[in-house]
Amino acid sequence: MEAKLSNIRLSTMVPGQVTVANTIRRFTNADLAMKFHYVKGVYFFTKEAAEGLILFELKTDLSYLLSLYCTVAGRIRRRLEDNRPFIKCNDSGIRMVEANSNTTVDEWVEMKSDMSELAYSGHVLGPDLEFSPLVSLQLTRFKCGGFSIGISWSHILGDALLASTFMNMWGQVIKGQPLSQIPVVKTSNTKIPIKEKPYFFRGDDGVGNIWCNAKNTKMVTFTLHISPKHVDQVTSNTNAKPFEALSAIIWKSIAKIRAKREPKIVTLCSYGSQKNEIKAQRNGHLVSRVVVDFMVSEASVTNLAQLITNKTLNDSDFIEDFVDREHKNLNGTFYGETLTLVNLQRANLYGFELKGHKPVIVNYMMAGIGDEGVVLVLQGPENCGGVLVTMTLPSDEVVGLRNDLKRKWGII
């Protein structure tokens, strides 16, 4: 089933107040390393939440938020002396999309498929970078009366935790809670003498000012809801926390499917506290890796989970130095250049409310990734708990992975 969209309308939302002239935000090296990637999130609401919803009021509250957080409404510019990108906070605004769907909310959630259609799939920076919005929001109304709000967030602005924090701030404005002005952070980079090229970057020549990953492999995104019962089962069997246990299970299953090209390196992304996330305004996720020299498909899940738990190779500084040396010609992808496992459980995904109604389900994914795939482990729906696992993998691996997870672990 496809949730075909109709009555698509595009507009631009700008800050309600003019930002101080010549306000700019500089990128960190970690920000520039993520320029090809986009965070996609979708918040599903029931018919009850839609009753009395006035779109004009939502837009007014959003305009107020953009006045406080002017970076989001800016545009990419480049320094004349070295061509390094930065954001000019010129109040150009963000993209707003309105659409209708021929499905119900329940039907869409049941499909558990690629949700990028509900988060403005056409959002890419470039080729006219000076005119490309950094953020897009999409409100989709379903035939049941429910609706969804999708966000497409340029990863160069900040990581997935910051994207969800932005949504929560919008929810606070809607509820009438006061917010203070969000200062534009001036960044600085610490140079670390590293000589080798990071293992997780792939050069991509010829992309110019189109910031997206042009790949040949057809990728498919799907989501599994792991019930609390199954979460307890896998954690007890592996003696590990949910993220480490589920990551180990999926790593082993993918290794079996890929046979002779088993992933011997996995990249891990984790996050700190959401409390101070907005103050940083950057990509603050911690990057590490696990490297093995044995057959992953034959290893025990417990041992793999232990390796993930005890990861020791921290690559955040690795990224900083490499980009510092290569930023003029840095055209490469990070997510999916090796199998990438992302722990988003600490994100308060259900902190975004509308008139007292929380979303029935929230899902996030990464777009513009490499061919090795990305796995996100998220907080499950508040009404039934558990964990959501959203995977973007080559299309020819999906059926085999689903079957293996069902047969070995009872995960459907």
C-alpha cells in the first residue's frame, strides 16, 4: 500500500521579528562532516488531537519560535577567503508543506515503511545553496481525521537529538510556555594531529553544490516495534542493555546475509543529555567504532553485545581533524559508509504535544546515507512501551533479515 499524497501546498515560514543584521553561525568540523545527511522525523496524532486544530495558530507559534532560534531560518553562505560554509541568519525562513493522504493513521503505522514521504522527501540542500531552506516541516491530514507532522532537518545544523529538541520547543510555544532568546553560538575547533583518512568517509567527487549522497544501491526503510516482553528477553539472554543487545542481534543477522562481505567494522553513535542540547547548537553526538577480525556470523550475540558495550575507539576528534584539513574538498558520507548503529533512546520524542495530546507514535530515520545501512534504536510508543528499531538497508537484504529475526528471536 502506498500513502499517496494529494493537494500538496508549499509555503515559507519566516521569523516574526527581524534578526540583528550580520548575524552568522559558524559550522564546526563535525557539522561539515554531516552535510550530506538529513534527519527525518514524523509525529502521528489521532483524530481527537486534530479537533479544533487551527493551522494559522500553529504557524504563528512557529514564526515566534523562529524569531528566538534564527539559525534555523538562515541560509548557507561561503567565506571568501577559504570557501568554508557558514549560516547567514537572514530570516529567509523554512519550508512548510501541507498535504492530504488517502490512508488512515493506523494503516500508515501498520505499513511501518519509509516515512520520508511524510517529511518532505524533496528536501535537499542545493544546487542553489543560497536559496535552500535548512529545515522543512510537513503537515499531512489522513482520511480518518488524524494527521502527522514531519520534519526534515539538515544534519549540518545539528544531530537528531537537536532536531527533536527543536520540535519540543515548538510544543512549548504552543502550550504558552515562555522561551528565552537562543543565542547564536560561536564555534571553535581543536586541531588533533591525525594523519590517516577516517574509515567512515567515502569521497564523492562531482557533487558540487548539491548536498546529497548519490548512490546506486536501492535502499529500503522499515520499522520493527520490539515489545517490552521481547526487550526483556533479548537483554536477559545477552546480559546487555537494549541498544547493545539489539544492535548485536542485527549485526550478526546482517553478517549472515552478506556472507563473504561481512561488516567487520560498525560505527556507533550515541548522545548525551537533551537538557542542554539547544545551548550547543551543533553536532554533538559521540562517534565510536568496533573493529573485529573474526566471522561475525559465527560469533555469539553476547560477545558482540559486550564489544559494543565496551567500545574504546572514540572517533569524534578523528572527524574534527580530517575535516579541518580537507574541508575545501570534503564530499563524502558518514552514515552508512560502515554499518552505523544509532542510539536515540535518550531523546524525548514524546515531549512534543498539541493541546494536551501526545503523538501516538514518533519515528525517526536518516536520509542520504551510504550503502552499508543505518539502524536507529528509539523510544517505543508511550501507550505500549518497548523499543522502535528503524532500519535503512539495501532492498535485497530486507526479507532475509526479517526472516532471521523472526526465526531466531521471535521479533516480527
